Amino acid sequence: MNIVDRLLTIVITATLTSAVWIVAGGSLMELASQRQGEESLRPSEAAPSPTTDASDAPAPENAEEATVAPPLDPTPSPTPTEEPNTLRIPVMNVRASDLSDTFLEPREEDGGQPHEALDIMAPMGTSVVAAGPGTIAKLHRSASGGNSIYVRSPDKLTIHFYAHLDAYAEGLREGQRVRRGQRLGTVGSTGDASPERPHLHFAILRTTADAEWWEPANAVNPYPLLTGG
């Protein structure tokens, strides 16, 4: 082989070798770059998917700035014609104009002592409802008051006394919370009430938070509170 043939062989070999390295090297570099890119997409770096669920939203960095929706108030709202702290007439279908002020009337059976309550006349079986909200402190049966209920106000400073009931509302129990207007029982003539004059004996007693339901309390005239007088 002469010098020209040798030079030609060397050139061809070098050219082929360079071409192989170019092709192979490019493929290896592309593969390495692809693998590096896949490894860089860690979950913490991946963009979150869009969502409409507010519970998946990230919490604010400052917890004090978070806005918490207030819980729903289970207490029924008063009707537009009633103020939150007013009393309602505790006998259904009785209007303010139907009431008579019997608070100071003397009671012969009590030696002429003032009545200190309101007698609300109504047919036997008429529904008796709570004049105001509170907790049933006592379901009491006595010779004078018959079937009676003591309802203590939420602040424990007032007791509403319902007497001469014909019957209690089904399921009524001591310790039960009642709302204004909730049915408590029915008008009757139990105790010393006349069977010919069924009525609700309704009294309001001012007491102290630590006093028991049966302890002496100051009577308040219900008439102006029920009539707006």
C-alpha cells in the first residue's frame, strides 16, 4: 500500500469514528437531560391542580387572620312584632284586651292576702305556652295549685309559675330547656280552682341565682308586662 492509500484509509477511519461519536454522544446527552428533568419534578415542586373545594385551599400564614364562619344559631328568631325580651300571653287565643288585672285581688282562701298572680280565663284544654324562655325547675302537684310548672329564666333571676293545668305537654320533664311560645300543657281546674271556671294561674317571681325554686321570692305583677301597660 503506497502512501496515498494509507492517508486515504486514515481519513476515512477518522471520519467514520467522528460520526459515530457525534451520534452516540448526542443520544447519551439527551437521555441524561431527560432523566434529570424527570427527577426534578418532586411533588413539592409540582403545580397543584385547580380545585373548587375551599377545604383544600392553603391555610393563611398568620392564623389570626383566618376568617372562621360563625356557627348557626339554633335559637328561633323572634317574630317581627316581638322584641327579644318581651313576654307573650301564656294561653293560646287570648288577647291583651281579654286580660283582667287580678294581682291585688284579695283571696279568701289565703286570709284576704293579695292574689299576686294573674288568672287567665280560657276553655278547658286550651294550650298553655311558655311566656318566656327558660329551664323547667320543677313539675309540681299540690292541693292548691294542682298541676303546676316552675320555669326559671336563663339568668336564674326570674321564675314563671303556671298552675291549675289540666295536663302537662307530652314529654315535658324537669331540667328541660323551653323556648318562648313552646307548649307546656293545657288549661284546667286542678287544685283548688273551680271546675266551672277553668283558667291558668300565672305568676312572676323575682329571686336570686342561688335560691331554690321553692324558696320565698318577690312577686311581680304580670298584667302590665303582658299588655304593654
